Amino acid sequence: MSIDIRSQSELGRFKVYVDPSRETVKNGPEYRPEALNRTYEEMLYNYYKRPKYWDR
């Protein structure tokens, strides 16, 4: 997934712009960095329909 991240300060808050729609991200799996393993990565890549880097 190509994620275009541009942060801009706005009253002390940050905005992050990403390629998937807001609805896709909102309904997506919760990001849990402590759970990062191959199974969790596969679930994320499958949900966002992205090619897996380990299959290249």
C-alpha cells in the first residue's frame, strides 16, 4: 500500500492523509503494534488488498 503521509500542524493537531478511504480505515482492523507477527501482517495485507512484500 502506498501511504502518502503529509503532516501539517493545525492548532497543535496533526492530519494524516492516506490512500485508502476514510471508511475503509475506519472499518479496518485495529492497529496493535504489540501483535505484529506474520499472521497479523497477513490479516492486514489481506484486508487492504495489498501485495505482500514477502512474496516478491
